[in-house]
Amino acid sequence: MKVLVINCGSSSLKYQLIDADKDTVMAKGLCERIGIDGSNFEYKKDGAEKLSRLTEMKDHKDAVSVVISALTDPENGVISSLDEIDAVGHRVVHGGERFNRAVLINDEVIQAIEDVSDLAPLHNPGALIGIRACMELMPSLKQAAVFDTAFHQTMGAEAYLYAIPYEYYEKYKVRRYGFHGTSHAYVSERTAAVLNKDIKDLKTVVCHLGNGASISAVKGGKCVDTSMGLTPLEGLIMGTRSGDIDPAVITFLMGKENLTGQEVIDILNKKSGVLGLTGISSDFRDIAKAALEGNEMAETALQAYALRVAKYIGAYAAAMNGIDAIAFTAGIGENHAGIRKRVCDYLGFLGVKLDDKENESGSDERVISVSGTKPAVLVIPTNEELSIALQTLALVD
Ligand code: ADP
């Protein structure tokens, strides 16, 4: 079974054609600067060199056409016709309270995604444009929407409500939603598989540490708490996002720097995090290198980052009355042994004992705590596209 996975932004479209039976990516790539001068198309067939070429794409429909042509190209393509594809899976960032699982797309679903677009104004409109373009160009294929928020919909009101006047929840649905849900779901399932346990018996903390970072408490396979909120700004320190701060900082800076509220929010989203602290980079490889070379702020940024992750793990140990497993995933979680070590150094009181050799031995799926100790600590490479493909297939089978 083959699924075309589409992740659409306002001016970009990432795609992967996944053979779900073999767990392989047949081809993948990206359309950039859609509707902007100098739009670019990238295509990489499994086992071949990446191709990149300037290709005019005046809208997302053009972009989808270019993707279809590349996939079915007699020379460099991977399928002979669209008939070989079983379904299309779309990543949609925000499903609001309406969607707690992936769904097949129809007019009513499109309307519901549109209805929650004010909760994700930078993301949902892009996804909708991509969905409409695919429906037009591939009318015979079933299309599914897979939501970043869906996995977190099992949180109870005690975890998702903000302690602000309740009318704002009633009127505007202001609450914690959480993001990266596809990754948290996938990684918690893989954690159970690697430990050879039934997920129903496990209390797992999933640390998704990428450019954006979030952490979740998963009890018996269900999310009971997560660090991102109404938007992805809350929670952990990230590459360019502040994560948790005192909300009064916003009005304080507005007054001192003569900024609008939106301008401060932009600073908190795009110029903060480890980039804001160090002025060096949002990329952890640069921060780690600078810290090694003696840059004190880089060292402080790494310490602050690890402390925030450790504090959330402690909080989630309380929320779940214990932890059986801690799983690290995404760019930093999978690759940065130093950050994992710094986080785990705080967690001896929970029983965590890292196996330093395992911790430093690459980025493959594995247990990195001392055998027989609890909680188990694992590295689990995330695979959001495969998860989207599998969720899509479950709807069309
Ligand atoms: P995104 O949220 O964009 O999907 P990723 O999951 O790819 O992000 O994570 C990007 C982060 O992972 C960057 O900060 C990068 O520095 C970090 N990273 C990637 N590879 C390594 C590595 N080998 N060592 C340390 N950090 C890494």
C-alpha cells in the first residue's frame, strides 16, 4: 500500500511517497517559494541523488502537479501512474477540540478545519490550500487529515484548562491543545514495542526535542499532559522560542521598547530560545560547539535547556504517579548525547541510571539506561510521515 504524505505551509509543500508495507520512502522532496519569484523544486528518489531545479509554481495546484509529474516521470519517477497510490495523507497542525483522531476529508471536515483556523492562522490555511489542490488534481484518491493536536485530546480539564476566567474557554476555546501529537503517539508506541511491554501498562514521558520542542506524559497509551499550549510557544526552551515565561514580560517589554503585543510575540517565537540567549544560533550543534570552546552563555543556554526538560519530567512523574520510561526523540533528542546526559543527571531521584556508553553510541532506536533500572531511558527516532501514512491507511482499508 502506498500513501502520498503532504505537509503544506503557506508557501511550501513537503511530500513523501511511502510504501507502508515495506516501511520505505520511495521518493520525497519539497516545493519552496510557491507563488514567489524563484520557486524551487526538490526531488529525491530512494537510493538516488537529490535533484533540485528552479520551477515556476504560481500556486499550490502547480506545486502538486509538479510533484505528480516527478513521481510518474518515466525516467526518474517511482510509479507509472497515480493508480498505484492508495491514498493521500495531509498533516494539519490544528484540529481544535473537534478532532481527536485522523479523518477522511469531506466538505464538512474542510469547513471544520477552516473553523479552527483562527487558532493556527499561520498553519491551517496552508494545509487547506494543499488539501484543495490535491482533491482537484487527484479526485479519485481518498484524502485524510492527520492532526498535530489530536493525540493530546485525551487530556483532562485539569491539564488543558488555563486558570483564567472560564468564559474565555467557553467563548473562544482558549486552552492547552499541544502539538507534535503524531510524534508523541508514534514514539510512545515504539517505546512499548522496544521494551516489549503492553502500552496500556506503561507511564511514558516523551521528549520531542527538535527545532520546536515539546514533552508529554503518556499513561496507558493516552496523553494526560503536554507542554505546548494554545500555540507552540509554551513549554520547553526551543531553538528560537522562549517556552514558558511570566506573561507580564509581554506588557513590560511593550512599554519599555515601544512594541505592539504582536511584535513581542514575534520576538518570543522567532528571536528567543537558545538563539536569543546566546546570539549565536538556534542550531544546537553551533551552541554545543561554542560551549566547548568556552562561550559562557552557550554553556548557560545548554544548562537552562536541560533544566527545563528535567523540571517537566519531574512534574509529569507527579502527574502520572511515577514513570516507567523516558523517550528522547527528534533532532536533538535523537542525536545530542550531551543534552540527554544533562537532563538525566537531574533525575537520579527517580531512579534514572544512564548507560554512558549506550548514550553515546549513535542515533538508532535503543535503550540507553543501565539494564534492569527503572525508569528505562530510550532513544526513539521519530517518523511523523510514516505515522501519517499508517493513520491514513487505517482509514481507507
Ligand atoms: P524540526 O523541528 O525542524 O523537525 P529537527 O527535529 O530536525 O527539527 O531538529 C533540529 C535540531 O536538531 C537542531 O537544533 C539541530 O542542531 C539538532 N541536531 C540535528 N542533528 C544533530 C546532531 N548530530 N547533534 C546535535 N544536534 C543535532
